[in-house]
Amino acid sequence: MRLDRLVGSLTFLLCAVSLGLRAQGFQLNELGTCAVTRGQAVTSAPCADPSLIYWNPGAATMLSGWSAYLGAAVIDVGGNFTADTTGRVDDGDVPLSFIPHLFVNYTAKDSRWAVGLGVYVPYGLTSQWKGDFPGRFSAQKASLATVYVQPNFAYQFAKGWSIGGGPVFGYSQVQLRQSLDLAQQAASGPITFGQLGVPAGTEFARARLEGSATAWGVNIGLHGQITQDWQVGARYLSQLTFDYDDADATFAQVLTGLTLAAGNPLGLPAGTPVDAVLAGVAFAPGGPLNDQKVSTRIKHPAQLQVGVGYSGLLNTMISADFEWTQFSTFDELPVDFKGTAAQLSRTLIEDYRNSWSIRAGVERAFAIGIKGRAGFTYVRTPAPDVTVTPLLPDMDRRNYTVGLGVPLTPHYTLDAGYLHVDTSGRRGRLVERVSRAQTAAMLNSGFYELNANVFSLSVRANF
């Protein structure tokens, strides 16, 4: 009995880490409520809170004294998949995600220098489908979060001009779950269980992967006041490379209740339980579906954002930014097994492209210090047509945002906001791509729809 294809499924499970991580749609920009509600167009005209440690580290000298910014965003993702052949619609089952942020800054009285610390989550993924989803054999559930910790130093080197930045320490965790299809597995030689009459989509095992990794990078920014009404800014967040050297892969058997027919190519008596055969070969000590280690290398892409802000209108700030993310570095994914399947190590094909977004925002000050905010962002997906999958059916997005800033006391301000993600849907696949000769026309078998609602809340303190 040949079981090499069983472990091949684990390769795709590990690939899911990178698919979710590298997606523009799950490149988390919910870092500070004020920034979110201004369409993330805050590199040139930063919000007056310490979240600028991420959005433009060089602008920290614009603040005064001690300030802190604490909050979180709640992300509610919705979507479904409609199959071409049957018309069946499967809804996603994604739980709510909570994305926290914390920023602290101190700016000297002369505003010449500032120091601070930011803790934020710029990349993450929560993807989940129901237990009977046909694509669960590619990916049924995935959860990934990467926390960045950034000390920051900013210095005003000329009137109206400052520069800043700091090292970034990243810590990443991933949890993945995938079902394994018995019909696709080899029973004897080239003969699969499907050829023996086992229906496609017969689940016989569930694979689970958990891992963590750390990495270092840098975030730098430049901010300038060109005239009284015009500001410019730029920031660059470097690539961070995470080596998941000791990810844990575990497998749990799922009973099928099937039996072998007479004259089967395994040479076993009629009525022999298939589950017993699998337990004695695949799940036995030393078998391919035993606990083992897996390693891969995942690159969090570099980001570059530039923009301009205008404050010449009464009590109003208008800003526009362009953001670019270097997803093209994610063209292939090496996967190395360290257990009984070491000979099956291989490289997976992704072929992502660079992504970009256009961002615009407006903020208007009203009576008693209340500020109203709104924004819009258009996001170009990095995923090619052939890499739209159950783990991440990514597509171009339109983000609409609104929010308020309300002073609670002379020292505390509450920011609240809402963001809606709108898409037009996109065709995608349920199966793995094993060759560059396979095109989207060959693999895509249905239509994905995706939307999201984000609620953000932050408290700013100034002393």
C-alpha cells in the first residue's frame, strides 16, 4: 500500500500559511482608529496620536509631552463560494477577529526629538469554512497573527522637517487545519481508493499544524511641512523573513465505516475495514501520518507609502496617499519535512505580484473639539487569477470609512470608527496547483464573494 500522497496534502496545508499572510486583503491596516477612519491616508497628515509611530515614525515630533493610544479593531468577515457545476453555495464560517494596538510616545518640550514604542499587528489571517465545505481538503481553517514591537526615535533636523524610525521585532504564530480525502490516496501502485469505488470527498483524516517564528526589520519615516497649508510624508517598513523551523504537524484519523470488496488489489479478505488498514499503515508508529516537524520560510513583504496633506480649508484636513507592497517576492514556497516524509520535500508555486492601494481621507473639526472623519481606499489584490483559494479568495477591494473623535476630558479622547469592505467577487479554485502549466481556466471551478465590516475603538491620553 503506497501512502506518499497522504503527506503531500500536508504540503498544501503548510502552503496555506503564506497564502493568507501575503494577501493584501489580510494585510491588516486597522492600526489606530483615527487612521482607519481617514482611509489610512495618514503618512503625510498624521493623526495627532502616537499611532504615527507606525504610519510615519518621523512625525512623532509633532506630538507634545507624554501621550498614549490604546485600542482594538473587531473584524467581521463574510463570504461564500458558488460551484459552477452544481450551483451549491457554501458560506464562510469565519469567527470575529480582534486586532489590538498600543502606542506610547514622549516628545521633548522643544519638539526637537521624540521617543516612543509601538505594539501592533500589521499582518494576519482568520479563514474558516464549515465542516462539509468541498474545499476543506485544501483548507478548512487557518489562523495567523504577527505582532510587531517597534521602539522609535524621531528628530527634527530643520524647521518643519523631521525623520525617525526604529528596529522592528516580529513574532508570528500560525494554526491551520485541513481535511484529507481518501479517494485521492494511492491504495496499491497507481490505483487510488477512488478507483476502488471510494466516493470523492471521503474524509479519513484531519491535519493540524502549529508553529511560531521571530524576525527583525526596520520602520522609517520622513515628514515635512512645505508651506503653512501643505504637508508631505513617506514611510518604509522593511521585509521581515520568518523561519518556521519547528512547526508541529499532527494528524487525527476520521472513521469512514468503509470495507474492502472481494478481489481488491490489496489482497485482503472481503469485508476488511478500510479504517483498520489505514490505522495499521498510515497512522501506525513510523507511518507517514504520525506527528512530525515541518519547516518553511515566509517573507512578510516590505511596504512603501507616500502622500500629501492639505489644511487650507477652514477646520479641515484633506490627505491622499499611495501605498505599495512588495508581494512579488512570494513566487515560490519551499517546504521541508523532517520526519518520515523527508523525501517529499518540495517547492510550491504562488506567483504573487506587487500590490498597491490609493487612499484618501478627510477630517473636520467641529464645536467642543469633536472631529468628524471619512475616507476611501481602493486596494489592488496581489493574487493572480490562478491563486484564488479557500484559504484566501483574495480580490480587489473598495474600503469606505467613517468615524468620530470625541474629547472626554482635557486629557482623554475617544475615537470610534467603522470600515466596510466591498468587492465584486472573483472566480477561484478548490484544489492545489502543482504545475505552472496549470492555468486559472483549468483549475477555477466556482465564484467567491467576500466582504467585511470593521469596528474600531481607541482611547488617546495626553499628559
